[in-house]
Amino acid sequence: MRAEATVDTIGGVVVVRNEGAHWHESERWQVVEEFRVGGSEWGENPDEELSYSQNTTVTLGPNGQIFVLEFAADRVTVFDGEGEFVRSFGRRGEGPGEFSWPMAMTWDGADRLWVGAGQVGRYHVFDSAGVFQKSVARPVHAAASLQHPLVWEDAGSVVEEAAGEGVVLYLRTDTLGNLIDTAAVIRMLERPPALQYLLPPPTWKSFRLVDGHYVPRLRWSRAPDGTIWSAISGELRLVQTTPDGDTLRIIETSHRPAALDAADRAVIAEGLAEAGISRDDVELVRPLVGAIHVMDDGHILVEIIERVGETSSIFDIFDPEGFFMGTIDLGFSLPGRNVPSFVGDTIIAVTPGDLDLPVLVRATIRRPPSDR
């Protein structure tokens, strides 16, 4: 059931103002975890295990196998549908099939895996068995976020996230590596002038906490229809941008006010004092919105930050038209620096386990019959 909401069109932009939720227990989405492997169970055979819980990308192969790209390990590790190790391929280098900080991957229409090989400046293409096929020029020179999705379009092109002067770009490329066009543009937030040229040393832990979490950040995610959903970290307000860069829809909410409390203010005061910065010189917010994910059918999952500095398993769900549906606990977090796989109602992701060790998890969302 949808929330109580009003819908207006202002200057050609649809504005959905959600005023409350009516997600009764019988309507609530359920999460069924199918398997969870890794964490403290791993450690005896590093060649068959994931090495890092951050900066990973997951995709489901055409044969039902799970492919995990690790940025720092320069490899792709393959698991079967039950989470058992199958193989790995790739290594650090600049030759055919080698990686240097790989950032993104996707499957094309011929069951081949395209991997953005990072600093190499190429896409490396592999078959489903991990055998190198060819390299293609990659026009992305700067990434807006470290790990990010690479998208294959039915027309035979790839779309990859990139960065320009203060903006996030989506570049469309043909299979020869030729740039076709810019698919979408959203503007990044400017860094506060007081922090713009500041390079804090590692010892400034209090300031780094403030800088990393209380300074407003832009969150964004590309939907399957090519539009971009974005939000600023301190407010649950979503903006949908068209591939041409125009605002299409705005989602507003009132059920999650985010205000700095006494504990937040104490953390901020300590951090700014460490850097010798006045509170009047920076705009800070209580972080509320973490990662944004858009499912295949257009439903939007928004991570709700409950404890500053920690990822969350709590997500608010909006339908494709922007109506708030309710809140779900996945039982595991989807860190913003990781790219999970959404296939229908199935989620496959790498998530931090105990001691921040990597865990590979697969779960299915079960919806009530009325919501299918």
C-alpha cells in the first residue's frame, strides 16, 4: 500500500510529498537469506577466497555463477550459485587480461564479461569461463566513485560513470571504444571553502570523522531506465534526473527528520578544534542517507544511517513513482563503496562481517501477492 502523499507538477517537475506510511504487517516485504559464506570461515586458502570487504563489484553470470571483482586484489573470483569457489582470473599488470585497480564490470549480449581495467585505460573482455578475448579502448579517465556499475545496453553499447569538473557524467561507448555521447549529468556538491585545500594528517582522527560523515555528500544511483536518482546525505529527499540532465521528479518525506543532537555537536566541536576551523565556516549535517540502489523494476532502496560512521542494513523503500512504501531490514549492509547485484528480487553482495572480513551473501525479497 502506498503512503499518504500529495502529488503536484511544478514547472514540469513532478513533486511527490510523502506524509506517512501505511505498510501493514501483511504488506511488508520479507527478506529470505539463501546463503552467507566467508568471514571468519575463510583464511586457510586465500586463492579461493575474497580478500577485501570494500571496493567490490558483484554480477550474476549467464550460467548462474557469481562473479566478484575486487579492486585491490586485481582479480575476478567466481562462485557457484551456492557460494562455492569455482575459479579466479586476472592479475595485476598492464598486459592482455591484466588489471590495475579495476573498477566496474558488466555482461554484454554475447555472454562476455567486460571489465573496466582501471588505470590501464582499457576494457578487458572475457568469456564466461574467464578466458581473455580482447581489449577495447576505455574513454573514462576519472571516476566519480571508486567502484561503480558498468551497464550494457541492448543497442550494443556500454554506459559507464565518470567524472568531470564538479559533475558526475555517464558516458555511452560503442563496442570499439568510441565515445557516442554523454548519457546523463548531475552536479556534485562543492566542498566548503574552509575545507577545500585542507589535507588532514592521519593523526587527525576526530576531524576525519567530521569530514567523512558530517560534511554533506551527494548520493546517486543509475536506474535501469537510464535516469539518475540522487540525494544529499543529510535529508531524505530524492531527485530523479533524465538522461539529458533535466529534473524529472522529486520525492519529499517527513517521517525522518535529521537534526544534530548533543552527541553529534560534541563530535563536531572536537573535530573542528583539531583542525582549527570555526563552526561558523562550515555547513554540517547529521548524516541520514547512505547508499541508493534501484531494483530492476524501478523500486528504490535508500540506506538509512542509524549510527554515524557505520553502514546500515535498514532501507526505506519507494515505488517507481516516488511513493514511500515502508522500511525493510535486509539483515546485512550494502556499503556504498561496493556494487551489489540486483536480479529481479534477488540480491547478491559482498558485505563486511566480523572484524570487517568479507562475506558473500545471497538473499531474496519476498513480496505479498498484492505487490507483485
